[in-house]
Amino acid sequence: VLTDPLFAQAEVAPHMLRAVAEATASFEGAGFETVAISAYPQAARTFEAFQHIFTRRLAGLDFAEGYAEWIRAKGRRVTDSEFAAARAHAAQLPETLAQEWDVDAILSPMLAFDPPRRGHFLALDHQANFDEQTRWSPWGSLFNVAQLPAICVPWPVRDHPPVGVHLGSLTLDDASLLGLAQVLHP
């Protein structure tokens, strides 16, 4: 169970934490062992790798404007050696995470807080937009860069619309992760 944000300083909303606590109790009630884990030492390096891979893949867009152009330009500044190092980090990440945490799957909130009003991100300058989106979702990029299976499961929260709890696999295949998710959403 990971509730500490990985890639940004963010205050996690109480209802998001409550959803994870309730999902944890569901796992424990079904006979699963759960353990609390914290951010791993290489998290900052992983996020840098994610940014290099994400932006570099969009550097070849034929046309972009606004935020997309900012991402494209950022990707064009990623050197070949930075891109290669990011890909090497990503390739080793599943093994690093398995060794660091010694768990089969990670349960976290999907988001740190409720979605902001439409237009909120676009009203910010591009870097602030990127940073705010990272604060909003400081966990999911881990599984994107590590290319590990993950799923968001809707969770009912008392006195609030449902929120997502995120399950990401470190050692489970897709089918096993879906089976684990089914424990939360039978």
C-alpha cells in the first residue's frame, strides 16, 4: 500500500486515503497480506526518465501548438544519450521495484485530489500545467515508464462520488492483476 506521492509533493485528499484504506481492508478480509511501503530512493530518477521518454516520443509531431508544442520542443531537447539512459533505467525498473519493495502489487490512490474544473490546467503556463498534472496524479507514471500492468478500480466513497484506487503489478501477469482487481470490484 503506497499513499505517499512518488513524483511530486502533493497533499492527498482525505477521501482518497479513505478509499485506499477501505480497499486495503477488503484485501485483508479476503486473506491477502498487505504492507505499507514508502517511495523508493530512485523515484526522482524514474520521473526524469519518464519525462525524457514521454517528451522525446512526441518530438516528431509534424505540427503542434500551445501545450503540445511545449511538450514537442521539450522532447527535441532530450539528447540521444539522455534518451538511451532513460530507456535503460525504464528497462531495469521492474527488477529495481521488485527488489526495493518485495511485493507483488501496489495499491495507491489513482489521483491525489478531485479533478479541477475544466480549463484549470490550460489556464496555467505550460511548466506549471505539467507540474500541476503531476501533483494531481503522482503515481500512475511509474507503471507507464516501467511498462508494468496496472488498472484503476472505481471505489465508492461515503458522502462523495466514487474515486479510483490504482493497482499496479510488480510480479503479476495481466490475468492475475485483473483477478486481484476483482477482489475490489466483485
